Amino acid sequence: QQQVRQSPQSLTVWEGETAILNCSYEDSTFNYFPWYQQFPGEGPALLISISSVSDKKEDGRFTIFFNKREKKLSLHITDSQPGDSATYFCAASRNTNTGKLTFGDGTVLTVKP
Amino acid sequence: EAAVTQSPRSKVAVTGGKVTLSCHQTNNHDYMYWYRQDTGHGLRLIHYSYVADSTEKGDIPDGYKASRPSQENFSLILELASLSQTAVYFCASSDELAETLYFGSGTRLTVL
């Protein structure tokens, strides 16, 4: 049973639009949720993260919305740019200082100019 | 510049052979990790280490061993490579807060 699920598998938006990437999880003991961005041929890199005590985290054009009751979160990318085209992974951890992450399968985002 | 360097970048191995993947970090981090990525899927934790000379099993440790001879170096060892171990392997490091994992560029392993 997959513990972290992401949807959609792939998403295409036009430059300037808002991309919405969804994530849900099963285990209520998860309390830390980082999003990683991965470009082809590279390792993932941390984009933005949120802990379960918050319901929103914003960093520039990237915002995480978190609904603890429904075990769902979403990543909103406003004013999408072609350079945002990448795979985005939602991950979860039961303890912020272990580095033991459970990843979803990712969403491939394509931003068309 | 701080970095996580993996070698080799790619490798072809034969079934039943021994494979060693190496990772070197200059981040001065105590924590290191090995994750595996299969095509179209997320990463899964194989082994991790919080201090030199000590390693721990992750979520999918079967068929893998790990070695942490120093703070900077962390190796993943496949004693008897199998077809199912074909994947991209990522090494990462973090400080003790582990809020950010810094990943290497990966090693693409193909087992034939």
C-alpha cells in the first residue's frame, strides 16, 4: 500500500498559469512534508517544506496548503515559467530530524511558453 | 563548493557479480543516505548512517550492504547483483536537523 500518493502523474500548463500538484498520505504519524524538485539527469533538490503544525507555507511563487484532517496537501506554483518544468516529489517523514523520507511517485510538470 | 559526488555515474554489471557504488560529500554532514529510484517512481530508502563506522537499515535493505568508513564517504555494496536491482541510486547527506537532504547526481546501474 503506497503511503504517499501524488496526482496528477503529469500536468501541462501555459506560462503564467498556476500549476496545482496534489499529495495525500495514509499514516497519521507523518508530521513533516518536504517537496523536492528534480530535473532530468540530476538528483532531487528541496523546494519547500511544511510541518504538520502549519496549514500554509509560502516561498515566492511556491505555496504549500496542508489539510491535516483530510491528510492532504497541495503545491501551488503561481506564474509558472518554462524553467519550472521538472518532476515534483511530495515526501513525508515521521520525525523531522531523521532524514528518513517516504516519497510519492512524483508529478511531471511541463510549462509551455 | 559543498557537494555530494557519486561514482561511477553509470555502470553495467552482470547478474551475480559484486557492485560497489561510492559517495563522497564535502558538506561536513554527519548524516548520509542511500536511496533508490525506479523509472517513473519516487525514491526509496535503502540504508542510512548518522555517524562514521555505523550504518542502519532503511525501508528496502535486502540485497544491499552499506559501509561508512569516514564522515565523508558512504558506499553501497551489492554482493550478488540481480536484475531487479537495475535502478538509479542516489546518495544524500544532511546535518543532524535533516530538514534538507542534499542529493548527488545519481548512479545509473544496469544489471544484465
